[in-house]
Amino acid sequence: MNLDIHYPFGIPFYSDLIFIPVSFVNNDTELFTIYFMKNNKVSDLAGIVFPQEKKKYHFPEKSIVAIITQKKPDKIQCYIKLVKDMTYIYP
């Protein structure tokens, strides 16, 4: 098991889901959070990316997530339909 790869909170790496690798890069000075979208609403917290950090994740296939920053916790910065092997850079 590669310790550099993170899995969304609440989803064990040994589950029988199909996972896709993605990366998130935070070039900001504040952390941002990644939330799952379910029925067009923000759902469960999936992960946190700290300032000046790059994190590799394995997300369930066909995941849609929302990015919310610490600066504006009431505003969704963007929605992302995750694509295999993509790197998502903020800002």
C-alpha cells in the first residue's frame, strides 16, 4: 500500500468500489476542503488539502465534488466531475 495515496474520509481503501487516481494542488495560503455532491447538494467531507500541498487521492469512479475554501466557507468555489489521472490546481 502506497502511503502517499489518500482515500476520501469514510471510504476504506479495501472497499469493492472502482477507484480512479486524481491529484489536488493547493497554491493558496489557506486550506481548502473537498466535499462529495449528492442529489445536487453538498454532502460528506471527502478531504482537506493544506496550503502549498499536493495530495494524491483515489476517489470512487464517477465522483462529483465541490471545493470550499477556508476564506469563504459559505461559498462553493467550483464543482468538479473527477476524471482519471487529472491534477486539479487551486487557485
